[in-house]
Amino acid sequence: MEGKQEMQFLGVFGIYKETYNIISSWGNIFFQITLVFILPRCFLSFLDSQVSHTIQLSEQTTTYWLFKAACFTLFLVFSLLSTSVLTYTIACIYEGSKVSFKKVISVFPKVWKRLLITDLCTIVAFLLYIIVMFAFLRALGLFISSNGNFSSSTISLILTVLLSLGLVYLSVLWQLASVVSMLEDESGLQAMNKSMALTKGKRWNAFIIFVSLTVSSLLRELLAYKLVNLGGSLGMVARVAYGIICFLLLLTLSLFSHTVETVFYFVCKSYHREETAMSILSDDHDHIAVYLDDQQVDIPLMAEENSAQHEQSYV
């Protein structure tokens, strides 16, 4: 595992290697986190793709949307849980703090509000960006096409690239803002601004990481889509084996992606030479410091009381 000072020099492959080293070195705690938090979330995602397809075929609209709402709610809860627990675990590892499953799950009640506020603000930012960009690009497209200088296909390609780049950048900020909300006393737009500042000098790394992980997820989704829509032509054994492979890929990608986000946060902090004074970890140190201060105050007082009692007994 790299030291804090050396982390600023890590590139994309270095970040991937660091992520792998952390997961393999602390396999026991990551296995427990995967089993308790990531596994249910992946199961919900897998169940959603399977059951939604069946309900759509039966044309039960009300049942479909109720099922979607229930899956989304549970998925959000487990996403917040897995994000907080994984981020805190990696932070403890880098800070040299004691890591245990009981300790890392106790952090969620302290941070869930900040994480939820950041997620909601980011969703609103996504919606506003899409609305504004579509309106602007639509007007620009009509203006250019009316002049006849560009073909419609060229305009569509340019607009699609611009829109996609903006969405990728927002997605990168969202992922990093979640880590910021977890480890620092910031949430919502403040966390987004902080993540924007942290990515300076590392934007290309962030872009490559996000795109590579997204492509991997899309390939897994393609495999799952084939299982749902073409699984009827497969035998039972092949269908089960195919499903297990897709599910294991989903588990692995989820764990790896969350870990990469936190490692990238520490890389950015090291690059900007910022102290990683995390509010969650500092709380534990504050409690210890307060306890020691109390002991230092109590011990002299007790000594004075004992000496006074001895003097009275002699008198």
C-alpha cells in the first residue's frame, strides 16, 4: 500500500493497483461488507431486471411502478450504507486506525443525512443540466441547420458528445462528493464544490477511471440483458451458470468501484497537499482526548482530597 506522500504520483493503473492491494490485504473485512451491504444491493439490481421484464410482459402497469418504487427505495438505502461503510473502512486503513466490522457499521447514523443531501443535490443538478443543455443545444442545432453549413448527422454527433462529456463530469463530481460528504463536514453543493476543487490536475485520471468502470458495467449489463431476453433458449445448467457469472461480476465491480472512489479521493488530497483531517475519525480522537483531560483533572483533585483527609486524621 502506498504512503500518503507517494499517492499524489499515482496514475490510473497505479490507482487500480492500490485498490487491488487494499482489498486483498484486508480481505476479511471487505468480505463481510460485501456480504452484508453490497450483496443485497446487487441482488435488488438483479431482481429488478428479472422481475420488471416479467411484469412488463403481463402489462400490469400499477404493479410495475410499485415494484420499481420499492426497489429504488431499498437500493438507495443499501447504496448509502455501502458507501459510508466502505469509505470509512478505507479511511481507517490509511489513518492507521483500528478496523473492525462493528466499528465501521457504527458510522452510518452519523453521516447518512450528509450523504442523502449530497445525492439529492446531485440528482437535481443532473436534471437541471439535462434540461438546460437540451434547450440550448436544440436551439443551437436549429440555428446551425437553418444556415445549411452542417449536416444534421454532424450536428447530432457534436451535441451528443457535448452532452455526454457534461454528464461524465457531473458523474465524477457526484462520486467524489459522496466521499467528501462522508469524511468531511460538508454536504450538498459544498461537497460538490469541494470535489470540483480536488479534481483539478487529476481530471483526465478521473475521466479515464469513470469511463473504464462505466464500460465494464455496460458489458455486464449486456450479459444480464442477454440472460433475461435470450435465456429461454439456454438449458437450465447454462442459464444458472450464466446468472452466477453475471452476479459475481456485479459484486466485484460494485466493490471495486466504491474502493476506487475513495482511493482517488486520497490521491487528490495528496496531490493538493491537503491534510486528510477527517471529521469522523477525529471524533474518536476527540473523545479520547477529552477522557484523558478529565483524568488529568480528576487525579490532582483526588490527591488533594486524600492529603487533606490525612492532615485531618493527624490533627
